[in-house]
Amino acid sequence: MEIAYYPGCTLQQSSSLYDVQSQRVFKELGIILKEIEDWNCCGATSAGKYDDFIAIAMPSRNIGIAEQDGYSEMVIPCSACYSRTLVAQQRLADDPALKDEINAELTKKVKGGLKVSSILEVLLTTVESGMLADKVVKKYKNLKPVCYYGCMMTRFPYGVPVPDDVENPQGMETILKTLGIKALDWNYKTDCCGASAAINDHDTSINLMAKIMQDAIARGANCFVVTCPMCQLNLDAYQDEICKKHEIQERLPVFFITELVGLAMGLSPKELQVDRHFVDSVSLVQELDKELEAA
Amino acid sequence: MEQTAKAPVLEFKPEIANPLVQEVMERSGQPLVACYQCRRCAAGCPVGEETGYITPDRLIRIINLGDREKALSNALVWQCVSCYTCGTRCPNEIMTGRITETLKKMAKETHVEPLKPKVAFFHDTFVKSGLRWGRLNEGEFVSFYELKNFFKDLSRFKFKAIYEEIVSQIKLALSMMGRKRLHFGVQSSKGRKELNRLFKKSKAKKQA
């Protein structure tokens, strides 16, 4: 099966490991991700604070490309890109005049009807079909993850059909269960890490992340699982600073969901680029592997 | 007993209040007048501890009472992280996160100095960088953003802030480099021409 793939800017740069993992993991599951041609920046959350029209127009162009190139579904691993694209699509569907206005400047015009999927939605189809369970070769029973969804997987700035429970989403938990991993229940799964505030309002963001970190530790977690590259970078790159400021001894690896799926399917940490995290994550994987060998 | 911080008492004048409420409602698409001050938004707001007495419900009240100056310049407008928790919990479906976004744009258009200049710089620079190349180049974008900060701080003689910013960004850059997470190449999309035509269209509409 082939589906359209929108990596977004960050998956080509600071979070390119997520791009590598996504392509590799889906290939293993028989889904080929076809990167759409000449895609552009979605504008992320900044565009909505800058200019309403351009915030809709930027993702619209990508939707047009996917539709005109004959795809019926497009997967977007980055939560911000996913949210912006889904919202733009709904806005165009609700406002034909706006759609005409944007289409007037686009070479590949938006028709409507493309299914915009998050990485969880696509992974969940492989859970349903039994494909994922068939591919699992390692069951990390001692991994105690907390699933961190952040804001953009369930809360949207405009009325779109939300694919999971707004306050207590279960997508990641369901996928992990198929991998033989039991995720812990906790309070901060949909709280905000501060996102861009880590750069432009640093102290606020550090305080928000400290609460997330503290609850994860209180629940006995030994890692985070995320889908959003912004949450990943923030919790990973600033974790040392957060912990020092708030006197937290523990450090928790922040895995992308694709990383755990890949590891469970027997892909090597090297191939999945697990060594590119800020918080040492390879040690935990090696430890779990040793336990599996011993068992 | 010492009084805790309170919002200033405002006298309601419909001729002053109505135009502001109307403008914010239209631009944000949020039904501000439906707010009955239940404060569920305030209970869930993650930046509540940072913004002092201005919680989402009070921001709405300020707008509904027509205090334009206060509405455009307060901690919530500039520290809101757009997590949209307020909107998902509001019984009247008012998303204050959309209102703060609208107020940021209104502040810019009427040349009101942002309470947190860094926040405004960040979003401006981000979109401009995205439009310039068609794709965002993280290194270029952060450099431009830091340059703007630098000159702003310099003009206010905030040397300590400049020093701290430089140290923290160099630390981050070095640790990103160590994990091959810092990229120096430029990525672009030919689609930037189409996007810039659309952006011109939007600007022209605003001026009309």
C-alpha cells in the first residue's frame, strides 16, 4: 500500500530521526510512504498568530499537491503540521469562497476528500488488521512508558472531527499494548510543554515541563512516548535544565512512538537512530534487551 | 488584610465596549458574549500561574467591557501557549486561545508594543522564514530571531539578558550538534512563489 507522506520542515532537520523511523517502520508494515513533491512549510502555530489567511493557505497547497497527484490519504507524523493541515482542510470545506480564493493561486488545486491522518491513525489500522502484532518479535515488559500526547493531537483551534478522546486519548496506549507494553496511567498526557515558549518565554516553558516530568516520575515511568517532534525536542533537550532547577534526580528518555514500534519489530537501535536523543536512551534499550536475553 | 491583585473596576459604556467586542468576535470566530464566567477555562489554563490575575475568563470580561488598551497588553495575550485547553472545556465553546491570537494581530496592526517582544519576534520571524524559502530553515530562523532580540535588548541596555541568551543558545546549539540535530543546509520549495502571491493578496485585503 502507498500513501502520501508530508514530513514537514522539522523532520528534515532537527527531528530527522523521526523521518527515518517513520519510513522504516511503515515499510516493515507494508506501507510505503511517498513524500509529496515540492511540499511547503505548514506555517505551524506561528502563522495563526501572524496572518489568518496565510495560515490556511500554506497547508492548503500541500493538500492540493497530494490530491492532484492521486492520493486518497496523507500521513503527517508531526503533530503541529497534522493539526494545521486538518484545520485548513476543514476551513476550505466550510468556506467555498475562501477555497476559490486560495485555489486561484495554486497550480495544484484543492478538490476536497483527502484523508489527512496522524501517525497514530495509520498505526492503529495496522493494529486492527493484525499486521502489527504479526511483526512483533520483542516484548519489552519492563518498559514503563507514559504516553504524552501534548496539545495538537486532540485539541484543535477550529471544529474538526477529533479522532481520539480529547481529555484521555488512548491511541498510543492501544499501539503499545499490541507491542506487549503496558503504558502507565497519568495526569499530564494532554498538558502543554510550552512548545515555542521554550525559546521565546523560556521560564514559563520550563515550569510547564517540570510538572509533566514530576508526574511521570511519581507514576514510576521510565520513559516518555510522544508523537510530536516539538514535545520531543523540548522534553529531551531541556530535561537536564528542568531537572536541575526542580531538583529531580531521574532522567527519562523521550521516545517517538515509531522508535518503540521499530524496536519491538526487531529493528536495531542504530538503524532507528536512538543515539540521537539528548537524554541517554540507548542504555535503557540495551538493559531491556539484556533482560529479554536472560529470560 | 492586604488585598490580593484585582482587576481594575471598569464602568460599562456600550458605545465603547460594543465595537471592540464586535471586532474580536468577528476576527476570532469566538462568541465572547456567551461567557458566563464559570471559570472552567481558568482552572485548566496551564499558564495561569504565570499570568497573575489575568485568566481567560477575565480577558473575555476585559474585552466585553471595552478596555482596548488592557485587552491588547496583558500577560495572557503574550504568554498564552495556544494549547486550546480553554476551548475544549468551555461549556459555551469559546476558545480563548483563538482570542489571544487575534489580539496579538490587532496589537501589531495598531502598533501597540508587545508586552513580550520575544513572542512577537518569534512568530513574525517564523512565518517570514517559511515564506522566504517555502520551507522553514531552523538555523536561519533562530539566527534572525536572536538578532532581533539582540537589538531590542541593546536598545534597552539589557546586557545581562543578551549575555544569558547567547550562552543558553550556544549551549543548545552545541548539544544539538553533538547529536547531529543541527542542520546547516538550506531547504526550499518552489511553491514559495505561490505562497507569496497568496500573502500579497492577504495584505492587500487588509489594506482595502
